[in-house]
Amino acid sequence: MGVYYFLVPIYKNHFSEKDLKDAIEFLIPLWQKN
């Protein structure tokens, strides 16, 4: 999952764990549509 490896450095620098979970819950349905 290339997007995951792209997001990890951003997450570690800028986001809390809750923010990451919220983003994943938002993005997974978008990925599943495609």
C-alpha cells in the first residue's frame, strides 16, 4: 500500500494517533470504492 508509506512520515511529524485513526476510517471506504 504505497499511500500508507507516503503518509507515515507526515503522521509521525504532524498528527496524533487519534487523528491517524480518523483519517484511516475516512480513507478506507474511498479506497474500497476504487
